[in-house]
Amino acid sequence: MSAEESERSRLPFEPNKKRQKPAKTQSKPAPQPQESGKQAGRKTPYTKEEMAIPQVVSQRMIRRVAGFCGVPTALGITTLVVSYLLAIYSDIQLPPIAVLLVNMGLFGLGVLGITYGVLSASWDEERVGSLLGLGEFNTNWGRMVAVWRETRQKNS
């Protein structure tokens, strides 16, 4: 395990083998015949099954996104309908800027709910995680930041 990998904990479904970069050569290789759009000697480093998020984890993420995104979005739509009904059927006139700000806030929470729903789900297949997922969010956010830093260092 390299120093960069020891800084972050591995994902439960992350492949064990390290991807090898092809060696760069100074001379240009002779053109090789193409087989159905792919090079003959080229292999993919990982299979789709190795790179895919397990079904259990993806279903957990979908449920959390539906809750953390769906509830604020539904409330945003409901406030539009309620403010319209109040204006039409009663003498209550809400300031349009108030309705706009409430809707922007609720739809903004819905957008943030997508990210929080994915990051607050437990990425471990055997562990369900907590109801709000604060611990899982901290763990997964740390993993994501560590990968960003690794990528930035490799590209620099």
C-alpha cells in the first residue's frame, strides 16, 4: 500500500489491484491494425463488475436522495400552490419576493439533498448506516477530498 492510499481508507467495493499506466516511449510505434474500433493488444484495467457500485449500496443511495431531495422539492411546489390558492380564494396577499425566496430556499435544499443523499449513505455493503447519516457523510466526504488531493498531486 502506497503512502497516498494509507492516507485514506479504501472503499469497500474499490478494486484491490492498482491501475498501471502504459510506459511512454519517445519513438512513434508502427500503426497497428484496428479490430472493431479497439486496439488489438489493449485491455481494460478493470471489468464493469469491479468498477460498478454494488446494487445494495446504489439502492441505499437512491432511497436517501429521494428523501433528502424529494421532501424539500415537494415542499417548494406545495408553497407555490398554497400561495396561489391563498391569493385566489382568500384576501391574503403574500409578497411575491417572500414566495420567491421560500421557493428558492426549498429548491436549493433539494439540490443539496442530492449530494447529501449520496454521501450520507453507507458505502459498505454489510452496514446500513444511521438514519440521518452524519457519520457516513463525514467518512465519505473525507474519502472524496483525499481522492481530489491525490488527483491534483498526480496532475501537478
